[in-house]
Amino acid sequence: MRIEPLLTYMPYNRRRLRLDEGQWVCCSQCSREARPMSTRKGEPVASHSTKDTQQTNPGSAVPRRPRHSAIAYTIRHRARMVIACLIAGVLVFWGTVAAATWFNIDHAVQERRVDSHFEHQEYLDPNAGQPIRFVLIGQDSRDAGNADIAGDGAENAGVHNADTTMVVEIAADRQFINLVSIPRDSLVDVPSCTTSQGTIPAQYGVMFNSIFSTAYAVGGDLSSAASCTVSAINSLTGLDISNFIVVDFKGLADMIDAIGGVDVCIPVHTVDANTDMDLSKGMHHLDGKSATNYARMRYGTGTDGSDIMRTTRQQYLIKSLFNEAISKNLFTQTSQLYQLVRAAINSLSISEGMADTAALVGLAMSLRNMPLDHLYMQTVPITEAPTDPNRVVWAPDADEVWAKFREDKPLFSTKDTTPSDTNEDGGDTGASATPSETPSASPSETTGPSQEGTDSPAATPAPTVDPQTGLIKQPDGTLIDPETGGVVDPETGAIKDPDTNQYVGIAYQYLNNTVCAVPATKQ
């Protein structure tokens, strides 16, 4: 008897299997086992045979599989729902974290925003294909924990001076950065400027750092002090800058601590009673407070007490900080990167034209592949002031430096780097490198004898730069910096102008690879 018509009314969880002879078997997986039937004599068949669940469908080339049970379907469906919910939860969680992180950073940026006193404010746009210029000012203040780092107590509380001023240019193609330091003791003429409380008339023959302090005293705020400093720089250089970043001692120390300290080469035994500093010669891994104190010290051993020499140490520290950040690849270490960003933002006062979180992030990302040896730094050319031997004035060739800014050119010609003088990130080699055993040949050593019978003498070959030190060694042993043409002090790595005998920079590669060619010691 055929039972096929009866199956039409069976519940969903009851299944039908059609056999070769056209017979039907019904079973209920949830209530009982299938009743065995036989299509051939001696061959029992169950609804779920363990031999072969595929049965031939007469008239069709495609075998038919039995449908799965309702319970299996329900389990799989619920499992997919659970997995989907977990994925959605993870995405929502990380989306919330990212949003909260962005909100925190953006909120901090806006809190540190400082209005400026310029008629035409330039706003940061990292995608405009234009060079980005701003003034970096290191504020000499004793407020908000800075007295502990300064080491001179609370007698200077309330004082606001410009301890360091640097003009920064980021190339339009983001392949190099120019940074020029302006000595605080240089005598300059500056135009009138607008503050929050009125206008300061033009000044003549004043110390450069007094521009900041005078404007702060008159205007009563950081906006006045920074704006007047930038206005003076525009007048002195022919540039058109409207943005600035101001940082204090504690802010710099916090940024260094955020990346776990920085390697600093101490060329001579250095002692400073004002800050309880006592550092032996060699490479040291310093925390933020120690590194900041070393960069700005003017008294004790290891320094001649001049502001100009201190400027070279500040340049060295900035380059070391930049190198430390690159070597750690902070773009992949999100936790440490976040700590650095938070420390930096909380310690910086940013002009309104740069206080844009998205633009700052875009600018940072555009610089992530720039090699360290494309960070060009020097002090503006200076000479002794004719009226005061303890002061300096800008030398006539200072305008050549600012012309490179105006033309978006690197301070020094870009040179091809080799594996021997760069690390895998494109920066200078670290302190573990060993000094070159064979100094580069001097011009007299590489010049062959002149050929007889010729009308002109043999051409003198170009001096060879030692890839280990980055310097040229003359026959008498004098070390020459190929970028500035300055003479390098073999003991400290300081570079001096051969004509004025003034400091112009520091030989970073020579200092790390030769003077301090040993692993860093943590302090």
C-alpha cells in the first residue's frame, strides 16, 4: 500500500525518503527511530542509513541529499547569530574606543588652542601640497611644575621668557624638514606688534628673547608673547608665518618620558650643581627631566656657559627624540603612540591655525617615512656684536638661509645614504656602531702626481666623506662638516664657523658613532 498521500499532512520535523521502487518511508527524528523497510529481499533500509545517505533520484542526473533535521538547523542558525553578535559587539566596542580616543585627543587640542594677533591667519592643510612653516618656542617658565626641572627654585615664579626659538619648515613633498635656531642673545631690530592689551612700538637693538617677555608683560597672555615673536621673525627673515607652537620644560620632559627616555651622548664628564647632574662621558639613556636639564644647562662642566653652545645641545636632543620615536615604530605601537600624543598635546600651546586634530594627524602620517638624515638643523649665522662681546648679531649670510626657506629647499644638499651610515629606518646609525678603522683619504692622499707634458695641472679630487663619521678629515687631522663647512671639535662634536668661530650646529653622526660608540647606559 502506498502511503505517500498521508505524508502531506505530516509535521515539518517529519521527513520522507523516496526509495528506488517508489515506496516512501516516514520518520520522526524527534520522537522515535525510523521504521526499517526493505526494497530488496534481505536489505533493510532506515531513514538515515549509515552506508550512504545519497539515494538515486530516477530521471535526474543529480543525486538528492536528504534534508537535515530541524534541530541541526536550529543549532546552526543560533550559532551564526551568536557569532554575528560577538563580531558586532567587538566592532561596536573598538568603534567606541576609537571614538573616545579621538574625542579625548581633539578635546585636548582645542583646550591648548591659542588665538593669534594676525590679520591673515594661515590654517594647516597637510594635503595642499605646500610647505608648512611655524615657529617653535621653548618657554622659560617656572609655573606648573617647571621650577623642579629648571633647578633654580621659586624665585623666578611668574617669569615668562623665550628660552629657545626655532623656525621650522616642512617641505611641500614631506621629504625634509629645515630647522634653524635663533640665539636668545642676538641683538635685533623689531617692528611694532599688537597684543591683547595694546600695541608695542618698534624696538631697536634688543635681545631677541626679550620680545617674548615684553609682549607677555604688556599683553598678559601667551597669545601676545608668541604673536609678537612670530611677527619679529617675519620682519627679520622675509617669511610670512602665522603659526606657532609653544612648549615648556615640563612638557618636553613629559614627551621624552612617554617614549621611555632617549639616548644622549655625553662627550665629556658633566657636572651641574644647579640640577644635581653628574654624568660620565659616554652614551646614556636619560629620562625626560635629565635630558631636558642637559639640553638647557649653562653652568658647570662640559659647557662654556654661552647660549650659543646650549643651542647645539638642544638641536641634538630634538634629533635624538625624533630618532627614538622612529626606531620604535610608534605608528604600530598604538598604546605608546597614544601616550606620546597625549603628553605632547597636554604640554603644547598651539596656534589657532594648527589646532586641528585631523590636520595634525594627517601631517604626522605624511612624515612617517621621512629619513632622519633629512632633518636639517643649524643655528642662524651670527657674529660677535660690535657693541657687546657677550652678545651676537646676525651675519650677512643669514639671508642665504632664509632664502632656502622661501624657495622650499633643504638647508643642505640632499646626499645619497649608504647602509653603513643609515639604519633600516633611514636614520643615522645608533650608538652601537664602531668607529671607522680607516679614516677617509684626504685630498693630498688621493691626488696622484701631475702628469708631465700637460698644460694644466691634474684636477684635485673632491674630498672624501667618511661614511662612519659623516665628516671630512684634512691632512692635518682637522675635521670638517661637509654640510656647513664648519670645523668640528673632535672632543664634543660641536661645529663652528671657520670665519666667525661661532657655533653653527653639532655633528650628530660623529658624536654618536665615534665619541660615544658604546651601548647606552640607563640613568
